[in-house]
Amino acid sequence: MARGLLESNFPAVAVKGEISNLATPASGHWYLTLKDKTSQLRCAMFAGRNRFVRFRPQNGNQIIVWGKLSIYEGRGDYQLIVDSMEEAGDGALRRAFEDLKRKLQAEGLFSEEHKQEIYSYYDHIGVITSSSGAVIQDILSVFQRRFPATKITLFPVAVQGADAPGEIIRAIELANQHQQKLGIEALIVGRGGGSLEDLQAFNEESVARAIFSSELPITSAVGHEVDFTIADFVADLRAPTPSAAAEQMSPHQVEYFDTFAAYRENLASKLRTILSQATQNLHWLAKQLKRPDRRLQEHAQNLDRLENQLQLAILNQIALQNLELKHLHQGMLSNSPINRINILSVHLQKTAENINQCITKAINQTQSQLAELSRSLSTVSPLNTLARGYSITYDDNGQVIRSAGNVKTGGTIVSRLEKGNIESTVKSIIIDDSR
């Protein structure tokens, strides 16, 4: 029980320390103790795993190991079952990982401003992973359970080894080239967990740049929750596991079905709880009560009350939805285009009436001003002077004669009267010098 408790709660841990008490028996297994200044932990790494370690451990080496915590029953000791091991700080892969991480981060490949949004629903998703691994089966299982209508296209690639980076890059480019033809909307790039060496294909710079250049949004689902790769930092979204990626990119079933199922499960759970409690109490009550049926009746009444409460809650929710629908309908009627047109028509009619009144008023004012100007003009008009017996005399050039000196004997002059003109020939000129 203790071992099961430890293994279920500490399935994947990383420990850093110094090697001591290293033992390498003929079985090929490694046994060692990791220690620091204050503590130590026994570790075991079996032959099936230690053959992937790229260095030969020695006592005094500083290392990092990954594995699960367990108990060795033979000694009753805690021990760490090691899955992978690397040199701490000076490991070649770890150094390369950290150097590339700093380089790409400085170039902005990890920046949030370059990341595309990953949605919870897509019609068609491409998956770049091994066709024979458990990853594709986990992803398909999640989509089948959550939203089986989602179309999945597998781009099979090697996820480990020398050929893996090139195949991953070609798969990303192929998915982008045919995204319109196939209808692919997003990609999942992933594999299962492993050591740093196992995950090396996803720590290659070429793969990181291919992910960054992808027009399709990419979710990185590499390894377990404790595993981080360069692909995780460059991708638009990092999922801790392939199954988690499928969870994040698939919608829930219809909400009403979920709600109904939740109500049904809640009711069933309450019924099971009530019945279970009643069954447990029945044996105890049977020894003390002669009529246990009354207690059962109380439970039945309680069940009826819960059922009524549930029905009332559902009816109240429906009533609230109907009331909200009614308010929305009234709001749509009040904002109807017909009402708006009627209001604008009344406004237009009032505006037209105001314009007509302004025009009539302006015409009346203009007519009054014109009459006044006519009276003023009549007052100073020379025609009124002619009407009193005066005349105006012009020479033969049509110029008004203002002095006798302006005409010559024998010349022709024209006198204009109120009615008609008189043409005369000058016989003599008398000049009055007194004026």
C-alpha cells in the first residue's frame, strides 16, 4: 500500500545530486545513492534504461535523474527508479538545449506577440507524430470521447533518431502547403515522454524554425508534464501531454446534454448515497426499532422533496429563459425600422411646414421692403417734377442743358415734358449774368 501510494503520487520527479556508493553488478543494473549536503536518496537504474545514458557515471559526478519514487520492500527503503540520467550542468545535450533556448529567445521566437490563438473547436486537425506510437491512439481516443465529428489527418513521422527532424519539418511544410485543399485548420506536433536524448528531435533549431514559420497554428504536445523542449517554447500553445492537447482543442458535447447528464448523475448520486446510508443504518436500526418502515418512509419523503425541488428549479430556469426571450422580442419591436421611418416621416413633415412658413415670411418681408422702396423712389423721381409743369432740355447730343452758354444759335434742342417732347431750333441766346 505504501509503495502504491508513493508511485501514484510521485510518478515523474527530477532529482539533482552527487553520485556515491555506485554499484554496477553483472546483471547490468546500476545502483547508487544521490546525496547533497543534507540528505541522500537510494536510486536504481535497470539495464533496459541505463543503456541509453551517453556517459559513464562515476562516484562524485553531479547528475540529474528522472524517474518515479517507490519502495524497495527487501530493505524497506525509499528508492528512486531512474528512467533517464544526464550530467548536471555540463551535459552536452543540456548545454546545447540551454544555448539554443537563449539564442531563439533573443531572436523573439518565444515572444507572445508572434503566437497564434489556439481555439477549443476545429473541424479538421492535422497530427504530426509516429503512426505506431501510443500518442496518436491517445489523441484519437480523446476526440472520439469528446467530439467525434472532428476530422483527424495523421502525418506519420519518426519522432526519434537522426531522420526525425527532417521528417517533422517536411510534415509541417506539407500540411501548410495543402491546408486549403485538405481543410486543415491547426496542427498537433507530439510524441511520448523520454530522456533528453529521446526528445532531441524536438530540440533541433531547424524544427523550431519550421514551427515558427508555420501559417497553421501549432500545439506542441511532447513528452510528459515535466518534459520541456524547444518546440514547446516556439509553438503557439504547449500542452503537457498529447491527451491534454486533444482536450484543449476539442469542444464539450452539447451544453444542454451535459447539464441534463449532470442533473441525472447528481440525482443518481444522491439516490445512491441515500440508499447506501439507509442500508448501513438499517442493520443498526433493526436491533433497536420494531418498525424500521417508518424510517424508510421518511427517506422516501425526502427523496420526493428533492425530486420536487429539482423539477421546480428546472421550471424556474425555463420561465426565466422565456421572460428573457419576451424582453428581447419587445426590444426588437421597439427598434423596428418601420417605427424609425414613421418618426422620421413626422419629423420631415414638420420640417417642410417650417420651411414653407419661413419662405412665406421672407416673401412678405420682401414685398413690404419693395413697396417702401417704390414710395421712396417716387418721391425723388424727376417725372413728378415734370408733372408740375417743368421740362428738361437736351442738346442734339442728348446732354442736359444746364446753362445758356451750352447751346449755339441755330442749334437743335429737345424739351421733354410730362407727356411728349418738343424739338426746337435756337434763334437767339440771352445770357443772364445776374445769376
